[in-house]
Amino acid sequence: MNQQTIDMGIVYPHETYHIWPHKDIKDKLYNLLGYYKIPGGLKFPTELIPRRFTNPDCPEIEHAIKLNYKGEDIWWAFITFVGAEKY
């Protein structure tokens, strides 16, 4: 039987973050990683909402990071969509 080793030093803080009730602390943690709050959260075009796929622990996309792409600073947020129109 193949067993994976689970590093609880990583898993516990990660899962605790998902249930942490204080949004101001979450924002500060995101800031430490270079992410910043999107005022009002990310808004999706109506036609893409049925195809949006999110983590149930974090259903809203509220933070983005500024990265340089081809010499231009661009704000990025991780978004996942499914290929089908409905799923």
C-alpha cells in the first residue's frame, strides 16, 4: 500500500485559514504574500457565472496580485472556468 505523508504543519494552518472568522486578519495574510483586496470583490460577466468553478471554502474572489507581464504591470487573480456551458 502506498501511503502519503501529510505534513500537519502545513495542513493545519491552511485549513484553519479557511474557517478563520476575522476578514481583517485574512487580508493581512494575503498582503504578506503580495495580494491585495479587490474593493467589492471580482465581478463576473453574467454569461460566465454558470461556468465559474470555485473552492467551497473560498467561493468569492476578493484578492489579486500585481505581476509584470512583458514589461507591463498587470493585476492577476486566479479564476477557474469549466469548458462546458453548464456542469
